[in-house]
Amino acid sequence: MFLQTFSLIGNEMNCQKCGKCCVNVPMTPEEYRRLAERFPAITSAAIDYGFAVEIHGPCPLLAPDHSCTAYEYRARVCRMFPVVVTGRDEGGFTMGPSDFCMNAATVTPADIEAAKKLRLDYNAEMARSWQAFQRTNTNADQMALNFLASRQPWESNNGSSPDVKEARDALVSVVDNYEATLVKRRKKA
């Protein structure tokens, strides 16, 4: 059995290599650029939204045995797994073990805290990317809607499909949360 080190804090987990976690992987443009330079095969499944990239379908970097051929270089979302975003609260995103990972029971509170730190870095990079993209692209709102719709089915506040304004507002909230976090960090320093 393949023993994969859960990279957040070194928690070892016995990965069952089901490949379920390696589907429709979102990443920042910078993460994608770094991976594509080393592993050109990833470009075959990339959907570039301008401010974010999604590896659509099964990741082409999975080996036939479902081990990751880019393990040392993988994206933050991959590094966080089996910790995932489970919802939102007044403080931002809530995180916990994945519902579909057979190793979710191995996740500790320390793993969740480490994943939250990675998520903050991911959100900060995504926020910078979104701000730059929004300044230079007239179709930014529609691209935000396309990206968010690709991530997971979600409903608007009125129970219908989300509209462009809601998609934009969702991304703006990520930027606002990032900026608020920076202010808090500066006050502590």
C-alpha cells in the first residue's frame, strides 16, 4: 500500500489511491504556471479563467496507480486534502475532513489549522489575481460566474441559479476577507 505523507504537518495517512480527490482541481495562475513548466501534461486539462485555472476532470498528473507524479510540487488545494472547505461563517471559510476520503478520520485539529493557513495563502494569491484580472477585462464578472459554477453546484440567495452579480460579490468577499486579514496582521505586528 502506498504511504503518502500528508504534507500539512507530516501526518502520515495510508492513501487508498482512489483518485477521487484529483478531479476538477482549482489553482491560482501562479500555481498552474509553476506546474505547467515542470509537467506540461497538465496543460491538456486546464481551463484558464484568467484569474484562476481549473484542471478539469481527472488530473493528467495521476499515474496509472493513482499516485501523484507531481507530489512534491502539487497545488495548495492538493496539499490541504483531505481537509476541505465545508462551509462559510462570519469569520470566512470553515474547514474540516472531506466527506469522501477514506482517510478523513486521520485528520486532526492541527491538520485543520495548518490547512486554514494554506487556504489563507491561496485566497490571498487568488484575490490578487482577481483584482488584476478585473482591472483589465470587461468580461471579468462572467468569468467569475463560470469559475464558481464549475467548482460546485450552488444556489443564489433566492434559490435560483446564481447570476453574474452574485458571482462577482462572492469573489469580492474573498478579496475583502483577505484585506481584513492583512489589517489584523499589521495591527498585531
